Amino acid sequence: MSIIVVDDNATNQLIIKTILTKAGYSDLKFASSAQELFDLLGLHCTLVKERNAELILMDMMMPVMDGLETCKVLQADSRFKDIPIIFVTAVGDSNKMAEALDAGASDYVMKPINRMELLARIRSSLRLKKEIDWHKERDQRMKNKLELAKQVQRSVLSKVIDDDNISIRAVYQPSSELAGDFYAWYRIDQHRYGVILLDMMGHGISASLVCMYISSMLRDTITRVSDIEQAIHELNHSMNQLHMEDELINYYFTAIYMVIDTKEKKVEYVNAGHPSGIAYVDQQAALLEHGCGAIGLFQTLTVEKQTLHYQDNLTIILYTDGLTDYMNHREDMPAAKLAELLNDKYKLEPSAIVGLLLPQDSDAIQKDDICLVKIETK
């Protein structure tokens, strides 16, 4: 720990040095001007020299650049803005002192220096610095954990499938570090594929953890349970296990879950409270309508499976409501309108579709995750 004393008067430096040394502060550095202070700190260097500077005691009246301007320079640099600055000054103008505090100084001591007052204000400022440093370290640890969680979350998203039977790919634009949208698909056997797109309630750590919980059981559920109605019931049961008595709400998600059979040329699906998907069956648009409520919202669900047949080709577009909300300024957009907009665009790559649908010059802030999944049979 070091304290830097900035004063162009050698006598004042000696007085402060004597007071601080007797009080047990041994790591002291001295500067006679703002420039010397900047050199000590390494203000104009890429590598900060004085990383352990805990406090600056600074005179208000100094040559070339006064204490007030010096304080403003340090406050404008993120590397030094958290170092407490105490002005030690003979200036008795209360307006000047108020200006100094507004500029970022933490406190001031009037000359002639009262030893007890100076030491008390130093202790107070150092306690504040310790508290700030603790919060910064905690925030950095949390940031590192969030980054790791984000990487884990991205790693469990399904990779592109592009084989002799089908092509499945997605585009995903999370609104925050940890998102609530999730998609997965698995090859069940030679001709059947299970696909799910879900939108978890909320965002952040809770939503991400629940997504990881669901992803851990999805592969087994999709590949083991041949009946998709039973699969939805199992997912609903699993979600209800997360209920906590101290919370007023259950965790839940909306989803479209489907099994595509490329040999029988049919799609069985359940829409659990999710925005209607759009299927282009032999180039004719059909909506994948609701089949039950959101998963996890109630203990029991009445699930209604739907079946879709096709002859030559099939393209399915699944999306979360973040896409239509952003397109329509957070107002509901009917699926039929989106199907009409996509009528001559659904053959494009998912990223190109999203790029065309989203407003290019909008000042709107993306408040929800945007996800689009495209499925094409061959």
C-alpha cells in the first residue's frame, strides 16, 4: 500500500511525512506537480506503474495544473478513478471545496493541518477504498463465472445436421450474457429426427441453469420416448420438480417439439404455448398451431399431438417471440403475417432470413433473445 503526497511546497511535504510516518504509514511517495504525479502513476503509459496507490493527498493550488484539474484527469481514467483523493489546502472557499468534491475528490483537510483530523480522514478514505476494491474483485469473479456459464450454455446447443435426409440449422442472437432460448435436435434412427425449440421464462443465471437442466435430459427423452405426447408429459414432470415453496412462481417454458420421419414423409409435433411455427409443405404455408399450455406451468397438461404430411419437400421455420417482438416493436405479430413475409425468403439461410426481417436502422434495444431454426427435408 502506498500514499502519494502531491504538494509543491517542501515544508508541507515534510509536515505530512512526519505525521504519516509516526502513524505507521511507511510507503510514502512524493510529487511536486501534477506531471510528477502522472509520471509516478504511469498515466501516459500502457502499463500502470503505481498499481498499489491506495490514496492521494493533494494540494489544491499547484503550478501549471491545479489540484482540481488534476483530479478531473484522474477521474476520467478508469485505471485511477477509484483512488481516493483528499485535498490538503489553505483555500477556504466553500464553493471551491464543493467543486472539488463534485470533481471526484473523496474529502478535504484545511491547512494548517490538524494531525488527528488528517489521520481520521485518511482512515475513512482507506476504508472506502477497501470496500470498493472488494466489490470490484467480487464483480470480476462474477463476470468470469458468467463467461464460463455462457460458454457452457453455447456448447450444449446442437450442431448443424446436414445429411442425405435433412438439413437442420439455426441462428441465435442472445439479448444478454446468459439467455433463455434453447434448441436441440437428435437423430433418433435412420430416418427419424427429434427437434425442440424452447423459450425459458426470464433471462440470466436462473434461466440458463434451467436450460442446462432441460438439456441434460432432452437427448434421453427424445431418443427413448417414441410418443411425443409422452415426451411432453415427462418434460412437464421434470420442470415441476424445480418448484420451490419460497418462490411465488414456477419455472416454465414454451416449446415446439417435433419428430420428423423422412421415410414416411410426416411430421408429428406438439406446440406447448409457443409462437406458431411455419411449415412450407410442397411450397404451401401451414401454421403449426398450439397443442397445449406451457411446460412446467401446471402439474398436469392436456397434450394434443398434430400430424403433418408432405409429398416432395418440406421446410419448417421455428422461432421465438424475441424475433417478432423486435420486428414489430414488442407488439404481437400474427404468425400468418410472418408466413406471408417469409413467402419468398424461407429458402434463404437462417442468418439471411433474420437479417432481412429485422429492421436495419432501428434504434430499438433488443430486449429478448432472438432465435430461428430452419429444417429442410431432402
